[in-house]
Amino acid sequence: MTVVEGMLIKNELPFPITDVMINIPSTGGFAGCGNVMPRSVCRTSFEKVDYTANALVVSWKEYGTSHQTGEVVLELPGDLDPVKPVWLEVVVFAMGQAGARFVQP
């Protein structure tokens, strides 16, 4: 069983992004950061949850314009230590584009 205990939201853009949300449509779960400054990271932990491979959607705003990914189901990388918790890392890497993966900080 893999346990998720937090999230990192990285903004690689040269301007702030706002209203960043990670939503799990099937469960109603969500987490987010209000503002992520240019080339910085918002990091927060939350109550540990078991990863059950539910789809997630990331949404955010750039200069007030809304963007979002489609539904994405993340796979756990084979090199993760199964005993240690993981964090969800979301990276907004270009205008209107973001990706997500699991990491062990």
C-alpha cells in the first residue's frame, strides 16, 4: 500500500499563478494553493491517505485565465521505497501546461 502525505506545486513560469487546485472527482477530495509566485513552490502536508489510483484534475489561473489538465491517473514509479510515504508533485511548466507525478522528498 502506498500512502500520500502531501503535495508540492511548482510554478516554473516567470509570473504568478493563482487558485491552483488538485481535485479527485471520484471522491470529492481536493487540495490547493491560492498563489504560487514565479519560479517557486507551494508545499503542504495533509492527513495521510492511501493511494487508490483515482483520476485527478489540476486547475489554475494565469493572469486571470483558467486552465486545467484533463483527468489523469498517475502510476507509481517502480523505484519508490514502498515503506516511505509519497508526495504528489504538480509542475506548471509552460503557459497552460502542467504535469504531475509522485516523489519521495
